[in-house]
Amino acid sequence: MFHFSKNLALLLLCSITLLSCVGTRENSDKSDRIVFEESWESLAQVNEEPEWFRDAKFGIYFHWGVYSVPAYGSEWYPRSMHMKGFGAYEHHLKTYGPTTEFGYHDFVPMFRAEYFDPEQWAELFARAGARFAGPVAEHHDGFAMWDSEATPWNSMDKGPKRDITGELEKAIRAKGLKFMTSFHHARHLQRYKGREEEILTREKNVHYQFRNSHYPLYPGTPPTLDDPELNYLYGNIPEPQWLEELWFAKLVEVIDNYSPDLIYFDSWLNYIPDSMRLKFCAYYLNHAQEAGKEVVITRKQEDLPLDCSVDDFEKSRQNHLAEKVWMTDETISNGSWCYTENLHVKPAKGHLHVLIDIVSKNGVLLLNISPKADGSIPDDQQQVLLEMGDWLERFGEAIYSTRPWHTFGEGPTAEPEGDHLSNEFQKLKYTSRDIRYTSSGSTVYAIMLGKPEAGHWLLMEAFSTLKSASSPAIKSISIPGGPKELDWKLGDDGLSVLIPAEGLDDRATVLKIECML
């Protein structure tokens, strides 16, 4: 629990001889380990895309916290509730009163998580087919979802009065899944203290006022109060102290106490000095070395070098086969990332198509869900996850532990240019004529993004001797779980397969193409 201690500032990295090896395998001898120094050259020695991550393909995380209480707008409610002209501002005024009288901190006692059952959550994630899972440990709002000594605003001392992250870590690992945490707190620092009048006078567009901090400083509202405890929630702490005793110390707590296998960062790491980013990376990677495990750091928008991190695309993805492993974080709904009233949940079929498309291009999907403030996961979200798990139970061999083939796919649906927060990918609707390929050893999987028409010959041009310098010698073709081998013929124009009446799936149908060694 929080004791306003500064003991975390005393944490120092052990200095031992830097070995010349390039990486470490899990459970390796101590003599094989690297000690990472606080330099990008040293950190580049890490294996930033370990085999477990390349094999996993699918993870689940969740935006769940104090911002789930108002259940309005989005997880950005703590910011937008203060801003005139925003829907959240009008909603807050009507429902709770002026922000000068009812601040974000007043929601904390209402965040009780009374129905939260980490074992049930972990069971759901496992049944959904996820291979790693974990919480948003802290969003932009400054509330830590673990038992923290760095801040009084944590889930053990306030709100649920439970170590949410600790309980989830035990339950998730008990199901054989890797454990992850995500951090969005680079935006938490109040960077405009003492400059309020300048900002309000200079910036007429409300959306851009105080844009580099999560909480705006409007006169009389709680973020402007000089209160020793509230300052920890609203980020009103001198930057040098905040960097050491909050931004870095919170990461250290989670690393030391829960040893996450993956740490995901949201944007705005560019606001964190290079020296602090180096300090975090070295600490985390050295901790992993001591534990004999390989871990993953994800980044957005070039916030970290790809020599030591994995690129992440928010609600977007690559439109080509990538040489390095990458990740997409996508959410289960069309709206907010946290739970809100009338949240529209997208069908499982669309999420499966996103997963399949990503995996074919050497990527990994991290899917967000949106629990209620009381700790329950809405039935419609559970059904989507269970339907995804049902498909993966049958066709998972075409996803897990696969590697890209010589091309990611073919079909009539053109894809836009991939970039962070590209909304163009959200508009795509695939058809059964869109095919994605994965491979495992001598087996190629052709995944049709829909249900093909029985009795028709499906032509896969990727097998054409005109398109592939070394077209494989095919031994047999079948549908996993199907009753029989399929008829096929290989010609200069590609591989043609006669689609059977049995074994097809409305969501996506897999052809297992076994080739000669």
C-alpha cells in the first residue's frame, strides 16, 4: 500500500561484466546472460521478438478503471468532462453537477468492482484462444490498478480495495497464458502548471488546450487545486520528481511484483526524456534476464527503436508481408475502448478476419474488451470471445506457431496503406474470395475469409509457377476436421481445389495443403 515512501528511488542496477552474446533463452544459465546498459546500442542486443510471442498470435487486454464508472463517451472522460462543448461535459453537468463540485476523484469510491472474478476472466480468455492477457495497468488518468506505494491513488488503497493486477497475474498464469500490462501514463504529468492564462488566451480551440497533459487546468476545477493527495491523481508534481517517483517508479513496481512478459506503451513516450526511456528498458530487460525469461516491449509512433521493441498499430495494420513481427491493438466495439452505455460490439467474424489478416503478414493481434465498473464482462462481449475461441479450437493450427508463406494472400479486396490510427482499415469487408496464407513446416494453410461456394473450383494464383519460382509439390489437401481429402489440380495458372459440401465455415474456411518435404 501507499506510504509516500521514496524507497523506489534507491533501486540500482547491478553492475556485472557485459557478455558478448546477442540474447538469452528462457531458463538459460546465468553465465549466458547479458547485462543491458542504458544505451540503445546495448539494448539492441535483446531478442525483441521472442519465439513465444511469434507463436502466440492473439492476446487480450482491457480498458477498465475509474473511467468505467460514468460509462459515457469513452475512456477519455476524465479529460473531456472538463471541456465545454464536449458531450461528456454536458453529461457530467447534468448527471453529477459542475466539475468544480464533483471531480474525477469523486468517482473513485464508486469504482467497487464488486463482481470482479479474476479466475472467471482468465477462463474466458483461455476459452477465447488468447495466448497472453492482462490489464491496462494505468491509463492517462493517474489511477494505478495494483497495490502501489508510489501513489495513494491505487486499487488496493481506494476503490475496489484489491490488488487487481496481482489477482489477474495469478489467474492468467494459472491458465498457462503469458501475462502482460499496458501503460498510458506518459500523458499524466501536468505540464501547464503556472501557464493557465497563457494557454487559455493563446489557444481558442478547446480540443487543443492543454493537449500535452491529460487533465486541463480550468479555473476552480480539481486539477488546479494544490492538494498533497490530489496532486498525485492530477499529475501536479514537479517534472523531475514525477519522472522518477511516478512514471519510472510505477513501472518498477509492476516489473518487480508481477514480472509481466509484455509491456505495452500507448503513445506520448516522446514526452519522456530519452534517459528515462533508456532507464526503463534496461531495468525491464535486466529483470527478465535475472528471471531467465524473454520479454516484449511494444511501441507506437517511433517512440522506441525497433532494435529493442515491437511496432504497434492502433486499429490499423500492415498491408504487406513484414520482415519483422509487429502488432495491432484493436477493440471489440465500434466506439469507446472502455465500457459505455449502448456500446456497439462488432461481430466475431470481423475480429477473426482481422486476426487472420494480421497473422498472414507476420503480425500479432491484441484485442481490447470493455468490462463494466462492477467487474462484470457484458454477455455480448463474452459471446464474441467464445465464438472466436470456437473457431480457433477447430482451425487454430492455421494460426498458432505458424510463420508467413512467400506471400500473405490474394483476393479482390484492396487494402489501404497501414499507419497508426488509420481509419481506412475499419471500413474493409472481406469476401470468401479473399485468401490469406500461413505455413508450418511443409504445410501451407489457405484461409478463405468467408464461406466458399460448394461444388466450385477455387483457384489460388499464389501457387502459380508464374508467381512462385519454386512451386511446391503437393501431397494432399483437406479441411481440418473435414471428412476427406479434396480434389485438386496444379497448373501454370495456380492451384485449383474443388470445394466440398462438408466442413465449410461461415466465418472463415481453412484449406490444409500438405506438401512434399
